[in-house]
Amino acid sequence: MEIQQYQTIKITHSPRGRRLSQPILVQLPTIQSKGEQALYSYIINAFSCKMSALIEFTLLNDSVTKVAEHLQRHATASTATLYQYVYGIHKFCSWLGKTPDQLMAECKDLDGVPKTKVLVAHAQLIDDFVGECQAEKLAPGTISNHVKGVKCLYQVNGLQLSLPYRLPRPVMFKDRAPTPEELSRLMEIAKLREKVIISLLALGGFRVGTLCQLQYRHVRKDLEQGIVPVHIHVEAAITKGKYGDYDTFIGAEAAEYLRLYLDQRRRGNPLEKITAETITDNSPLIRNIQSDKVTPLTPARIDGIIHSLYTKAGLVGETSQRRYELRAHSIRKYFHTQLAALGVNTDYIEYMMGHKVSTYNDVQMKGIEFLRGIYTASGLSIKPKTRTGKIDALKEIIRAWGINPEEILTREALTRTDSTYLNLEDRDSQVEALRSALRDLVRKELLDAAKGP
């Protein structure tokens, strides 16, 4: 039997470059290849910031190392997923009082053939484990993640273990979209980088994890050419799980904050001890200022920043629940609720949020400029928009369709013989006339497309 050689390494910094309050000493198998080096780095990055004991737990159990290897090579290579899965495996094994390798050995005979009866018994053990987690009053989503990790342990080790049921995942801690007034209050107390985060989430509809992965290349073209709203194409590689690539936009408010923020980074910020930075295509759109290296923010850090702002604004307080109704993710909901209230078609909203809807291909085939027009016409913003601003936006969209909006308004004015000056009621009437004309144009376009050549 080959004796495995180990080496001791000291971890002094987090994956983001932040010095740890206390160095971590871990035993690693001697690295034999670049592939092993990449795998060990993946494992260390997943656990060095929290529950560092899981590093050795993973590396000292070959069966768990295979889980990490599977996620790195054949899944998203997400450190968050690895943490969730291995934490679930660790909890399950601690409950049973056995190591993962011992569990896997129990399920195979001397020739490595799976034992059917033992697998059935282990499936029951997982069911009992679910009951134990429920008794601890863990959230259904947390329990589901624990079970996913345990099932993955069996599967990557050649053991097809199936449960005769699907675990329910009801939402126990619902969040809601902030109101425009609440979001404006956040913006009033936010610093520049925080304004960028809030406006991108609210006006771009990004998931927090996706926002962390955006780079300057995603906005460079439109931002440098002064095109508003700024188009952002989100590749499938940086979206969550099964979702595909999609397109969204950020309005003038977010674009202006982002432009000022990037200029500040180029100049440097002595107050925050940040040196001048050369912005390249691969620069993170939002930088982690707690690291000397240029690294992106983590989802957890964004959650913390937004929660702190909610607290300062008096929007969240003490609660007996484990989660608040206003979170970072809630600002993404603002994008959906506001666009829906502004009359944007649900399929367009879902597409711009990165949801895979049945009309996904149809919406994508409309093209960027069509979607840009829809976004502009909505007038989505954080600051209150005037009626005049909406009229100007609608005029620009209708002109893009080759129609003179002034002719539409002239026809509308002729039907209102009692109007002698432009008051609020007249503006409402103009907005409705332009929206009606735009709806007719879109409807005609869809009918023409349905008829075909």
C-alpha cells in the first residue's frame, strides 16, 4: 500500500487578499501535478474564511475530495456550493459518528460492488437526518442543501442512492421590494461606491452574485461612447446555475454614478488608502477596498454593505426572524416591480432579469436596440421622474420607429378643444396618447412578424 506524503502549509490571507486575524495551519497531500494544485486551491478558497476545519476534513477523506473535484471540473466551480455541500456532509457524518470514507466503504463489498440492501438502509439514514434537521428548526432550503451535499457524496463515489420523495422548499423568510421612497433614502446616505451598487441592482436587475462578476468590459463600449441606457450582456458562464446568457440595461442614474466611481478609482482615493488604478477590460466593475489587490466584492460583502445602509436609514430593526424582509436581493425585486408597474411586458422583464422563459429565444431575436427602446420608454429610475421626462422618452422611442411623435400629439390636441395651456392633466393625456401609439406600433410589428414573408 502506497503511503501518502503530507506537507504543512500556513494560510495567512483570505482568497480576496485580506490578512486573516489568525493564520491557519493545514496538512496537505504532497502536490503531484498542476491539476492537484488547482484542486487544493479551490478547497482552501472555499473554507479559509469560515470553518477552516473543513479543509482537512475534505482532504483527509478521499470520498469528499472527489466531491470537490466533481464540482470543480464538471459543475460551476463555485466555492459557495462546495462549502454548502461539504458542510452538509460534515453535519451528516458528525450526526452518525462516522467518517465519509467509512460510510462509502460500508456500501461496497470487497470487490467494490455496491450493496443494494445497505444503500436502502443509508437512504433511510438520510431521511432520519432530515427529521433531525427539522427538529433543529432549520429552514427548508438549508435542509435541502445539506441533503444535496450528502447525495452528491454517494453519487461521485459510484453509489446511486435515491430518495423516494422530493424535499419541499417553501420560502420561510420572504423579502419584498423596497419602495421608491425607501430606495431614495438609501441613496441619500450612501457613499459613491454604495450608490453604484444600489443603482446597478435597482436599474439593472442583477443577482448579487452576477453583479460581483461583472467587469469593465461589460459596460465599456456604451459608457465610453456616452450611450444611455448602457447595454450589458451577461454571459451564461457568470449566471446562476441553469440560466442562459441575457441582456439588460442600466439607466442614466446608474451610468453617471458608475462613471464617477471609475474615475475615482483611476485617480486613487487617499482617504481609503487606495492607490490609482489602471482600469482594464478585466477590472472588476465594483472593487473590494479591503484588499491591497484589485479584487471584486463577494456576495456576502454586498449583503453586509446593503444591510448596514438599511439599518442607518431606519428601514430594518430588531427582529426575531433569522432574515430581514429587506435585503440586498430585495433591490433586484425593485427592478421587476417597477417595470411591471410601468407597463413593460412580463416576458421582457423576465428576460432582462436572466430568467429562462418560454419566449426566451423570441425576445432575444428582437435585438438589443428593440430592448433598449422598451427599457427607455419605461422611464425606470430611482429619483422621481417628471411627466415631461416621460414624454421626452416616449417621443425618442417613437422617432426610432420612423414616426413623428409631434403629429400624434397634434391629433390628440385637436380632440381637446377646451385646452388653452399645458397643465398636469394635459401632460397625462400626452403620455397616454404616446403610449397608445407605441402599443399600436408594437402590436403591428408582432402581427407582421406572425404573418411571415
